[in-house]
Amino acid sequence: MRQTPISKELIDNAIADYGIQDFARATIREVKSIAAFAERESGVEFIKMEMGIPGLPAAKVGVEAQRQALADGIANSYPDIQGYPELKRQASRFVKAFIGVDIAAEGCVPTVGSMQGTYGTLMLCQQADPRKDTVLFIDPGFPVQKMQIQVMGGKFESFDVYDYRGDRLAPKLEEYLSKGNICAILYSNPNNPSWVCLTEEELRSIGELATRYDAIVIEDLAYFAMDFRTDLSVPFQPPYQPTVARYCDNYVMLISGSKAFSYAGERIAVTCISDRLFHRHYDALSARYEGLPFGMVFSTRILYALSSGTSHSAQYALAAIMRAACDGTYCFRDEVKEYGRRAALLKDIFLRHGFHIVYDQDMGRPVADGFYFTIGYQGMTSGELAHELMYYGVSAICLVTTGSHQEGLRVCTSFIGDHQYAQLEERMAIFEENHPLRKA
């Protein structure tokens, strides 16, 4: 066997020192920390694919608006708990421009990233009806959302959508909904990590079943309009971002500033609650929160208790970004298309050296190139592959941590530098030589 770029002993000792017994279940932060340690100790640059951090400059229009807001003295003032009025107006407009549905400005509530929006929504959904205490995840998905359920002491169920696309999705959903204990259904679209995109027909099934069984749909749009197979860039003109909002009234959409606008560091997002759900009264919520409806409980009770609002100046930034996008003076998709270019180059290298794409098909079409994709290697479990690639200076997380039942890894394209394609090519050539595939 050829020598690996990084000492196996160094990696193995680092993993042991972190107390990780099963590398398949190592968290994003643990993998990141081990990679940073090994890079520092070995002097070998790691190709970091484990963490979904934007690798592009923040939207300039947002930076300028935030800088001006700070210069005008906004930092000494608490934001309204409902949010900066102009951001609420522009968020409502943005939903109309790029999703093609109407949500009143009052239902567009700024949060400390979509993470806080998710946490608050999950907590509220579990409190709304004492008979319904369980969240259903359509997996794979963002691991931390399940951690949020764990932190608040809640319950969840999940299934891997890999084998349940198209007309197989509705029967699978109904298996869970028919039990009567599901309060909410959560998924991301495009999906983190598989990058498959639920179709309008699949979303119709989700919406109709959610209505029948009175469940709230939580639609995580962290990678907004980033299915680059379809041009979703023209405001107020179809095609629009696919959404469940066309097929039900009980929904919450999470629109993050982090990925589409590369504004992750300022922790800003908008939680968009449908008009009907915002004003809906639940007996359990009314008893607990002095008769307030769902939307007001979300902002004036849960968000107030969690953080008393989100960064005032960042709200000015997101308002400016959304205004410019709706006006057509800022095409955010032109910038984030870079992730698609990187994914295509990375996939080509992995495929050339014996890897395969785990979630490779999306309803009969090749999965899109974007922020994430998934890889596997014949004869290796997720944990074995992730551990082995660390010897080659490549870090990624295992699909099992995302709720997937497939063997493989999630690859993030955001941190790849142009000089690293040659590095990856060289290292994967050694990997292939050290792990020859069995002939069929």
C-alpha cells in the first residue's frame, strides 16, 4: 500500500482522545475539530467538506445597509419583538416574488438564523395540541434539528425518503400521521444533504395529508432557489421555488440569510407563518398564553423568552437584500451558482476514482449540482469511509447522522479552493490504489 498523506497513528490517536467510539456518529463539530488538529500537527492542508459554512462573500447590498444602520446609531436600540417593519414588508414581498404565494407582513418574523426559527416553531408545535407530541422528519436532514428536539425533551419519528419518492411518499407519510400523534412534519428543500428536491406533486401529497390529519408543515428553505436545474431567479415570474404553501394552510417557511445571501455570520433569517396559522387559536396555547394565537405566541412569548429579538442592524441588512432581489437589482442566484460549479468538479474527481453518488437520481433526473452531494465507496460503511478519508486529509460527515439509512458521506462544496482540486485528484488516486474495487 502507498503511504497516506497523514499518519494513521495521528488520526487514530486524535479520534481516541476525543472519546469518539463510533466515527459514523461523530458530529460536524467533532469532525471539524479533529481535522483542524491533524492539519496543525501534520502540516498537511485538509480538504474540509464537513461543515456547511458559506464560502462566498456576504451580499454587498446587505453589508452596506447594515453599516449605515450602525452608523446611524441603531445598535443602542432594541428591535421590535415582531421585527423591523421594513424587513417584514420586504420578506412578505420576497415570498410573493420568488415563491409565488401571499403571506402577510405580520407573519414574517425575524429570528436569530433559521436555527432559532426552527427551535421556536418546534417548541410551539409540540405545545399546540396535547394529543400530538411528536415531530416527523422526512430524512435525510440537518442533524441539529433533531438535537433541538432532544434539548427540549420532545419526541420525533423519521424515515429516509430514498425509497419513498413520487407516489410512494403519501402512503409512507400516512403510516405515521394515522397514529394521531404527529404535530409537525419537517423537511428541507433542496435537501440537506442529498440535494434531491421534492416535486410539486410530492409537496401536494404532504400538504393534503397535513390538512387531513391537522399537522403543521415546517419547510426549511435554507438553500433557497438553489436547484440550478431550473431558473428561479426572475422575481414575480414563474417558475417559482416549489413549496407546500400551495397545497395547505398550516405551514411555516424558514428563509435563511446564511446560504443564499452568504450572511451566516450575522445570524439572521425570517420565519414566515401562513396567515391562517398565524391567527389560529389552539385551546392548549390559549390556556397557557392568555388567549394568544399561534403567531403571537411565537413572537411575543417564545422568541421574547429566547433572545428578545434578533440583531437590529442585521435586520436592516436582510431588508435591503430582499428589497434589491425583488427589485431585480441583485440576482443572488448568480453568486451562489458557484457551488454548483464546484460540485460538478468534485463529483468528477470522486467518480473517476471509484466512488459513487449515493443519492444520484431525483425522480428520474440526475440530482442537481449544489451546496451538498453524497458519496459512497464499495465495501465500506459510512464510518469506515469517513475515518479512512481522514488519513488522506479529507473530512466529511456520515449520512447516518442526517437520518439516512444509506452508507456514505455528505460532501459540502463551500470551502473548496481552486488549488484543492489538484490535491483531491492526487489523494483520491492514492486512495483508489490502496482500496482497489472488486470486479463485478
